Amino acid sequence: MNLLRNALLASVAFAATAGTTTAIAAEKLVVVTSFPKTLTTPFEQKFEEMYPDIDVEIVNKSTSSSVKYIQETASSNTSDIFWASAPDAFEVLKSDGLLMKSGVTNDNIPPDVAGYPMNDPEGFYNGFAAAGYGIMYNERYLNAKGLEPAQQWIELAEPEYFGHVGMSAPSRSGTTHLTVEAVLQGEGWEEGWAQWKFIAGNFATVTERSFGVPDGVNSGQFGLGIVIDFFGLASKASGFPVDFVYPKTTAIVPANVGIINNAPNEQAAKDFIEFLLSVPGQELLYHPEIRRLPVNIEAYANAPENFPNPFNGTIEASVNFDVEKSGNRYNVVNSLFDVMITYRLDDLREAVRAVQMAEEKLGDADNAQAKALIDEARALIAEVPIDEATAQDPDFAAIFKTKRKKAEDVVEGRQAEVEQEWDAQVVANYAKAKELADQAASML
């Protein structure tokens, strides 16, 4: 059918009108995406090569801006495809009635990846690539510091990594948000937050953007970074002295593509999705600057040596990611992370370092009083202002409407009141924890 359509279009490439011959413009396929040009350009070029009658126009926006754009232009839509990573965004558009069922399937794509559904069960979007979350590290940096690469999240909380770890904030990066959520879901609310706080106590920095983390590891600004896998895999393939490891407590989640409701060029949109899911399309994911995991199992026949494969057991992903839970508390988790970590990083680092030094002095010594003080200090650092049930409460979650990019950004209303209450508790806890740890150290 596609070949026939192309042939017909080619045969009418010129039409006579009022005695003149006018070239008929190529079909236009408008793709709204958060992906960078390093990813979109190879797909755009290959698709246009296969479909010379279609001109692909890329509209590049962040994921949240893409959703807003599609919502605002819905009444006179001119876009055909939405193409992005975060499943939350597709769920928002789906619930708003702004996606249509593509009807595109591929028998070589499994129904799930590491327990996560590959496609929307109702058919409103397709997974086209998979990604997991883990630890990227600079081998030269670690060798120079006499450090071993961490293999699990909790290892990043060890005292030898103090000042050597980098991460972005989940409020600034959708992929970082999924990383934070993966640990919260895999370890549980209380233990998950405790891990993030003690890991963050070792942070050299919280970067402004997600790509600041791989840049920092590549350049040796810090030795280890918490990233989505393709940042680490792409840097390694590009020749940087880095590697990447998947901790067991991680999730593998598909990046997605869907057709926008009332798409002007519905057939070309379907052709584009079919191309993305085909072996030629999937093999483009192996480009050194892309390095995402294909979902078509046939594409792994030509995978680079030692390339991760989520379908053959080489990635141990223990978290069955709950996208609904993540979406329901999205802004709550982001606000908690910023209040407890991003905007109080210095206070947190001082408290964590005091605990580390006290524990080093304690060693194997039998000092119950000092140990009790250290345990109390740890508990104060780990404490979370709200429980998981509150975070999941729709009425409470609705309070958090303002997305802060900086500590000084203005937040108003009930959100401001709640965040101020959290901040006061966090500041007091960190100060008290440092005091207790210092007291314990003085006894040893």
C-alpha cells in the first residue's frame, strides 16, 4: 500500500494548472520531540531517504513544553507525532484525548521489557527504545583517587566517595525523576529517601541540567554520575575513559512515540512509527552519539560487542516501575528532593560527613553511647517530612503547582507554606545530626 501511494504521488509530481506546470509540494510530517538533534537527525535523514515524498519537520521542545504545546494547539492542530522518553507525558496527553491509536504493531517486539509494558495497553502509543538508570564513572579519575567503581546505589553512600558524585535534580530532568522514583519504588519510601540523602551527602554538585552529569564525569570534574544509561553508553562509545553499570534496584522503561489526535498527515505518521520499529530504524539506536536499547529483538543480531540487552538477562532490573504512582506524586517527589537535598546540600553534606567521621572513629570499638548518638544522627538525616500515603493523596499532590528551578524562585500559597515547614524541619534535623555525630566523635 505504501509503495502504491508513493508511486501515485511520484506520478503526479507535476500538475498542469491554467496552462502552466507547478510542482506539488512534498507531504510534511511534523514531529514534536524532546530528543536532541544527535538522535533525531539520523532518523529524519533515513526516513526521508526511504520516503522521498515526505519532508520531516522537527519541532524541538522539552517534554513538559511539548505537552503544553500540544494541549494549546489542539483546536487547530498542525502536528503529527509526539516522540519522547517520559511515559508520564504520554499518559497526560492520552487522558486529555490528544493521542489517537496508531494500529501499528511489530511481531518482533516483546509485550514488555523487564516487566514494564512495552506499549500502551489501549494502543495510544508505542515503545520504540528502552532505557535504564545507573552509575557512570570515569576510570582515570577513580584510578587516580584509588577508588573502585560503585556497582549498587547504596555503595555511593560509602565515605570513600565523599565529594566524588554528581547528579541532576529530578525537578530539572525527567530522566532523573525516573531514577529517583526507581529507587523509591524499589527500596520503599522511607529506605529509598534515606539512601538518596546519604548518597547526596557525597555529592560534589547538583548540576543545572541532566547532561551536566555526563559532561562532569567525562571531564573529570567528579568521578561518578547518576545518569540514564544512554549518557554513559554514548560517552564510552565516543572514546571517553568512562563506563556504566546498572544497579539491581533499577527499572527499564521504554521511550515512546504516538500520533497526535487529528494529525494532518496520519498515514505518514503511521509510516514513521513502522520505520522506528523496523530493524533498519532500530539499528540507528546503535549510533555512538545515541546508544539506546532497541526493543525489536531482531536488531540485536548486529549489536555492538558487549552491548546491553534487556531481553537476555544481561541487565538485572528488579523494579517493576509503576508509572501511575510516579505520575500521581510527580511534583511532590520533586519538591521533597529540592527541599531536602538540592537547596540544603551544604547542610546535608556537613551532617553526613560528620556521621562518616564519627563512624570511622568508632570502628569496632565497644562504645554503646557513641553508637547510639551516631544512630540517632543517621535517623535525623533520613527522616522524611511526609509518609508515602500523604504523597499519594491527590488533594495534597494538587498543592504543588509551581516548579522551581532555583531556591529563590517564588512559590506562593499552600505549596510555599508546606515547603517552608519541610525546610524548617530539615534544617533543624541536619544541624542536630551534625551536633550528635560530633559529640560521638569527641567521645572516641
